[in-house]
Amino acid sequence: MANVSFSDATRIYPNSDHPAVDRLNLEIGDGEFMVLVGPSGCGKSTSLRMLAGLEEVNSGRILIGDRDVTDLPPKDRDIAMVFQNYALYPHMTVADNMGFALKMQNVPKAERQERVLEAAKLLGLEDFLSRKPKALSGGQRQRVAMGRAIVRQPQVFLMDEPLSNLDAKLRVATRTQIAALQQRLGVTTVYVTHDQVEAMTMGDRVAVMKDGLLQQVASPLELYDRPGNLFVAGFIGSPAMNLIEGPIVSGGVQIGDYILPLSREVLAKASNDTSLTVGIRPEALEVAEQGIAVNVNIVEELGADTYLYSTLVGSTDQSVDGQQIVARTSARHKGRSSGTVRLAADPTQLHVFSNATQERLSD
Amino acid sequence: MPRFISAKPDSRLLPLPWETPLAEWPVNLLVALPRGLSRHVVRFIKVGDDVYAAKEVIDHLAQHEYRLLHALMRQGTPAVEPVGIITERGAVDGVPLDPILITRHLEFSLPYRSLFSPGVRQETVSRLLDAMVVLVARLHLIGFKWGDVSLSNILFRRDADTFAAYLVDAETGELHARLTRGQREHDIDIARTNLLGDFLDLQAGGLLQEKLDPLRLVDMVTSRYRELWNELTGVEEFSGGELDRIENRVRRLNALGFDVAELDIQTDADQETIRIQPMVVDAGHHSRRLMRLTGLDTEENQARRLLNDLDTYRWRTGQAHVDEAVVAHDWLTHSFQPVMNAIPAELRAKREPAQIFHEVLDYRWYQAQRECREVPLLEATHGYVRDVLSDLPDEELNLDVLAPVVEDRQLVNPYDPSMGYVEAGEEPPVDAWENQADDQPEASPFLDLAALRARAAAKARAKAESEARDTP
Ligand SMILES: Nc1ncnc2c1ncn2[C@@H]1O[C@H](COP(=O)(O)OP(=O)(O)OP(=O)(O)O)[C@@H](O)[C@H]1O
Ligand SMILES: Nc1ncnc2c1ncn2[C@@H]1O[C@H](COP(=O)(O)OP(=O)(O)O)[C@@H](O)[C@H]1O
Ligand SMILES: [Mg+2]
Ligand SMILES: [Mg+2]
């Protein structure tokens, strides 16, 4: 097992004028489950492929443990790409399907069997070992495939959108299984996905990327509670955080006919801005007497929660007026949520960003 | 209503039951041709005299594979021909059906499951491996990383005494401007694992010639690939006195079936050392030449054989100084066509025309050796039809090639070898994981924050506990 570190790792594709990955610095701890997430084209796959040895590193270094692997071929890096191809062989037993590749590494037979058995226990597949794979369900096939990677006992697992080819139901089940397995195995894992919900439910830490640049690395909860810039604020969370722009006025920010109060400390940090963006998560909004005026369009009940889909009203600014605002309130407000209402924001859950730098100003 | 996306639409495909899952199609629309293993539902469908391969696969992969197959076709790389994608196929129980990717069934393709079977000659095996290596190298030359090289993803066709390999599954493929060494190595790594699995599976099913050792076969593939790649792209350095090595290199590449479109030649300041490296090489040296001269579309080694015959013809008919294109036309009308015309129509599905011509030439050579006389081409053709062709199985649509291999065993599903053979008394074991998963509620599309906070708290607790344990 090992930690992984990218230091100033950069990849510029031939015929491209800007880096696909730009001076990436990322430390992944031993046994950690690190998820790289970001919109399509942000460079997450390229980063993973640099670690795998599939893409050249134009500048910077990559280390696995204390070995500099920057110039090593893939097979000498002691990594395993999971789920690339997981054909199951009909005439071989599940045990052989899991362990056959070890023959190429000259692992003695007794040890092969031992490793297979151990993996099968982890995967709940013990009773299947002597069976042929033909009767296996889709999920069971997935587990055999995982077993194939596990028996190799690599230092690092790499997974690039491993769930993208599964149907929705299997995807959710497999997601849980992978996370649980990783925890039990304790093998350092780097996982790429474009789906922030997947990233947040699986990762010990999540690295958010955009345009080849690392935006923030933090635990899921910290990303959620303290997004470091506007991009992360908008990207993480589902439904997304409401991001409302308004001019700075005395004591706060003007939103429609309402002044949202902000602390003196935050306003002091905004000395270079004339306007700010305030981020409010849907659950930090409640229907109240005082607050941001909105027009409720749709009320949707999901379990114990009620989602209000509404639009901002009362602003003279054309670009702000009509912006969508989502609020998640407890069910008892349901009766009052129609037409125009006011939404009050929990003052302890405000995220304030500079429009000039896009960076977070509030604590 | 289903939607068709196709560059070359075949209107006979339109009325097929696209709103039915492919696995449930009525068998009168299908042909049970032998084929490789697959994770997806794959069926061969027959419309008129044509056969198509249909694969049910999720949307983005269908699109991706369709586009890549087109790209490969444009580059002239041997791959199955994409025909179209059928999307928006409606739903069963509210679950929408995945799109279907249609490719043209590759005529005269031989299923690998019978090619390595007991009784096969070592030489044949060797040639199959070579064909595979050539295919992978050709793909790498054009910047294609396959990502899933396996016996199931390759189709073989006869090519004179050898084989030609075709790509059949491009789903995991990536097309780059140029492959890095890491990408090629990774492809070979995947190939090694997949091929080992394929050979071990054949062995476990009693379908592999006993003398063949799966590990050795895999090593052969790897080392041959390295040799070929080195010949195709490697740098060669020699002294200024050995200039003929430039031409030798080109000849060697031609002999391997490649044309050199760009050769980089560098000399150092005092002209002592010369350094050459092929920069652009194109496969199909002989087949392109034959195509240019005669319009015949053949495999590389068939072309080589036919071109040799053309040369002999030129010499024998005293046309050494006549323009090559003129002689080629003459050869086509007086040699090739008469042989084809002499093949009874009902036997033509057994071999491709160029392969028949090659086999007739072989037949004639043996007969001439035996009888110590020159045998006229048409006489040899009749002998070949009588002694060889009429006893051969049909290979255009290779129905019974698989038959002797399976003998007393029965495929679980005649349309899908991935399921293996029927075996007695199999009750699936209880699967605690699966039962648990069934009980779980459908996941919400929203982020479950409560679960996230609970997980973070549990982690913090575990950490505190372990720290407490560590500090006595
Ligand atoms: N156009 C074709 N002509 C001949 N045979 C074909 C064609 N298309 C598919 N096949 C056969 O069907 C088999 C399965 O097809 P394919 O490899 O595309 O499926 P798959 O589910 O993507 O496979 P994998 O599990 O390797 O991903 C192939 O091994 C091949 O034998
Ligand atoms: N082989 C390639 N050649 C040129 N550009 C590429 C290649 N692969 C990716 N890119 C470019 O690099 C950037 C990052 O791509 P990628 O790492 O695949 O992003 P992601 O995985 O986040 O979607 C994109 O702008 C993409 O267009
Ligand atoms: Mg396949
Ligand atoms: Mg495939």
C-alpha cells in the first residue's frame, strides 16, 4: 500500500495550446479513497491516465509511495485499472475467472487459491467459487470483476467512471459495494467521475477540477459546508446551491426589495468588490415574514421534505429578476407555499463570494 | 417510435420488432452463427440474403462504437462495417430499451472457437497469432488504442495460406493523434490478460489443442508484437558505408505488407553515421497494388499470390515490355475470370473468389509436381472443384464449422456462447449481498446529506477510538 503524490504534474496534448492538466498538486494518503470530479473536459481522466502511465507527463512528477513513477511503463507501476474489461469465461469456474491472471505473474498455485478465497470472502462469493459463471446476475458479474482486481493486490486501484456502463439500479448498488470494499481492503484508490453525488457519497476526500485546474480538495462534508470558490459552490450539492448576486449596500447585499444582512468581517473583506454573490443552500431557506421575495412556481413533496421551486421577484436588475431559487422546507409550511412568499436565510449558513476573485469571503 | 441513424440505410431493417428486447426476438428472424463471447446481448439477424450483427448496448457506447467503426473504415483498417444505430426503442415496464448497434456480418469470417481446436496444426496457430499481431500493430499505427484486445473481439478470415484479422468490438477504443508508449503497453497488457483467459477457457472447455500451452501462446503474441513494432517504427543506425541498409529496410517492410510513406533519414555532420526511422507506414502494400491494377479487393497475402501469378503470366505470355496495367487487364480476363466462371454457382459460398484462385493455384502446383507436367489452369480448376471445394463446408455463413466441436454438448443458448454448455443439477447458491440489495430503497437523485454527516461522524469516532487505543 502506498500514498500517491502529484507535484506540479502537467499534461499538454499535442496540437493544443493550453494544458489539459495544469500543475496539479495533490497528495493522496495511504489507503485513502480519492475521487476526482468535475465537468466533462476538466482534466480528471487525463490526471488518472498520467498516474496510470497512459499519458505523458510534460512537466512535474508523480510518485507512488516513495518511487518516482513519472517515466515508468504502466505495468511496472503496481497499479490496477478496475473494470476496464471484465469478460467472464463460461467454461472456467468463478475461482479461475478471478485468479487466472496471477498465472502470468508466476504466483504459486497455493497462494493463488488463498488470494482468491480471501477476495471471495470479501465479496460474498465463497459459495460461488466452484460454479461456472453462466447463471450469475449482472451484479454478481461485477463482483467477480472486482475480485479479479483485488487478487492482484496492487498498491493503488484506479477507476475511471466504472459505473457509467451500468443501469441506474445496479449503479447505485455497485457504488455502495465499491465504497464498502475499499474501506475494508484499505487500498489507496483514485476514482474519476463526473457525477458529484457519486463523488460525495464515495470519497474520503474529493478533488474538484475545472479547466485543468484543481479547485479544491476536501472531505465531502467540508466541500459542502465550506466551498472554497464560486465554481465549487455551484458544482457541489443537489439540488444546487442558490447563488444570488447583488450590490453591496450598507449592512449587507441588496436582493430585490430586501437587504440580506452580512457580517462586518465579511463586508470588510469585500473592499475590492461592488457586488457580491451570496450562496444559500436550499435547506437554509425557510418561508418567513421577512426575507427574499420569490414567486413559487412548483411545490414538490419528497418524503418528509417539501421543495419549493420559485423565481426571484422585485428586483430592478433584469438579470437577477426571474432567477430560479430552490428552497427545501419542512412539510408544515406546505399550506402557505403558493404565489409570492418571502424566504429567510439562516444567517449561520451563508456562503459569500467575491465577484472579483470568485473566492470565498465568509468563514 | 424507434429512430434509425445510418449512413447507408437498409429499408428492410425498418419493419423489424425493435420495440422488443433483442434477447426475446422470434427465432425466425435470427441465424445461430458461431461467434465469440459477449457481455451484451448480440444476435445475428437475417434480412433477405444479408446478415447483420445486432448488439444491444447503452446509448453513449453505441454512439461511440458506431463513430469509431466509421473512423476505422475511412482509414481502411480491417474492422466490421457499421450500418446504423436504432434508438428510442420504447420501454418495457417503464424501463427504456437500450439502443441497438448494427454492423454488417463479416462474410467468410471464421469463429476462433473452432480454429484452435484439437487437431489444429502448430503452423496454423502460429499464423493466427501473427494475424492478430498485425491487426493490433496496424491499429496502433493509426493511433487507435483498442482497450479490449481478445479472441472474442477478433474475426479471422482466410488469406491465402495465412489469416487476416478483423476488429469486431470497438466499444472501449480511443482514437488519438498518436499513441504514447504507455498506451500501447497498456493495450498489450490487456491483450495478454484477455488472451490468457480466452485460451484457458478453450482449454477448460476441451476446445484447445492439447499440446498448446496458454501461457506460451500469450508470450508469443507479446514478443511478436514487439518485433513487428520495432520493424515498423524502430530507429536503425549504421555507418555511411552501408547505404543499402536503407533499401533493405524498405524491402523488409514491403515483405511484411507495409508501404513506407515517410522515411526519416538523418546523417551526422561528417556523414559517418546514418540514422533511419520509418515515420509513416501504411498496411496493404500488395492489396493496394492489386486493387490499382485489377480492381480486385483482396486480403494482403491473397494479393501477394495473385500478383505473383500476374508476373508469371506476363513472362509466360511474352509481355515483359508491355505496360503492367495492360497485362493486368489481360490476366484478369484470360486467367482469373475463367477460373471463377468455372466454379459452379452453388459452391461459391464456400470461399471468397481470391481465396479460390489461390487454392486452385496450389492445387495445380501439386498436380504438376505429381504428374511431372504442366497443368492448364482450367483443368486444375475442375480438379479442384471435384477433389477439394465440393467437400468443404460453407464459410460465407459459417453454420456448421462449430458442429464437430460441440458434439454431445449443448449450448445453454444457441444464440449466445457466453452462457457455456448445459450442465446437470445446478441450483444457484444463496447470495446474501443480492438479497440485501433488493431490500434497499431506490436511491434518490439528491445528495443524502444526513447519510454524509453520519458517515463523517462515524469516521471521526473511529479515529478517536483508535487514537485512544494507541495512547495507553
Ligand atoms: N459484424 C459482425 N460480423 C461477424 N461477427 C460479429 C459481428 N459483430 C459481432 N460479431 C460476433 O459477436 C460477438 C460479440 O460481439 P461484440 O464483441 O461486439 O459484443 P460485446 O458484448 O461488446 O463483447 P465484449 O464482452 O467483448 O465487450 C463477437 O465476438 C463476434 O464473434
Ligand atoms: N487524446 C487527447 N488529445 C487531445 N486532447 C485531449 C485528449 N484527451 C483529452 N483531451 C482534452 O483534454 C482535456 C481534458 O480531457 P479529459 O481528461 O478527458 O477530461 P475529463 O475526464 O474531465 O472529461 C479536454 O479539453 C479534452 O478535450
Ligand atoms: Mg466483444
Ligand atoms: Mg465490447
